[in-house]
Amino acid sequence: MRHIRYEYQGVKGLKAISELTGIPESTLSQRINKWGMTIKEAVSHQVMKKIRYEYQGAKGLKAISELTGIPVPTLSQRINKCGMTIEEAVGHQRGALVAKQQHEYQGLVGLAEISRHYGIPLTTLHYRVQTKGISIEAALSNAACKASPKKEKAKAQAPVKAKKECKKHGTTKPDLLHPLWKLALGIAA
């Protein structure tokens, strides 16, 4: 294929066509030989140009970032992943996409404030309201605090074992000591 001569607008050879059109010779060769294009298709093939962003005279994400003080990755993510325009990305308020659900109960707003006021752990209240889907009123009542019948049965059937040794720092009662330790410590058996 190297011996094939190409002609475009009266100019012969890929090198001359490359100089005429401004397209690199290797690009023209690849389009013709690998992609199977004709010389006219290879020259007229449109390449996607790099997307340029412009905001208040600043061109490119880096310049816009310097102008607005918003980091480049943040702008890029807002544009590419969230599908915003450059104006929306710059004017976007942090956390505006996430609509947090505010719980309100008797004038108290938010689970943290409700849990503080009623003296119930926040994690417990959060679990009951968010995970179980119980209303705040039911979650605060004592009925929700009761253990399930299965757990009560399991607790009732568990045998009670007497503790023979102290787990914190070993045995402290002389009657629970091993006989050899009693002998070593001089304790009468």
C-alpha cells in the first residue's frame, strides 16, 4: 500500500496533501490504511475538538477555578457527572443536590435535638425512625423499647452460671486460689 499514490485537489502524495491540509501525514495514513477511508473522507473527517469552557472571560476549567476559587475536580465532576452547565456548576451550593429530610416533633427539629430533649440515644432514635420506619412518637414511647418475644424467651432459658474468678485482674478471693498458689503465698489451706 505504500506505493499507492494519492491525489487531492491536484496535489499528489500524502506528504504534500498533509502540508496542504495541515493534517499530520501519519493521521492521513491511518485513516486511509486502517480505517479504509478514501482520501477525500480522510481529509474531511471531523475530529471532536476539546470542549472549552468559558465563564466571565476565563477560558478553561483551570482559569475558571482560579477565578471562582472552586477546585478543578469539583467543577469537572459537576459538569461531567451531574450534567450541569458551567454557570450552574459555579453557582451550585454545597449539598444542594441532597435534600435532607428534617424530622420535626413538638417544635424540635432534627433527630439530634429530639434525642437530646427526650434523653434517648441518637443512634437508637435514628435506627427506629430511619431503618425500622417507625414514627417519632412511637420511637420515643416505651412500647418500642421492649424487646421482642423471641429475645425474652432466649433470656429466660439461659442458665445462670456462678462466676468463679474475677476477669479483670485474676482471682482475689483466697478460696478460689489454686492450692499451689496458696502454699506459695503462705495462706493456710
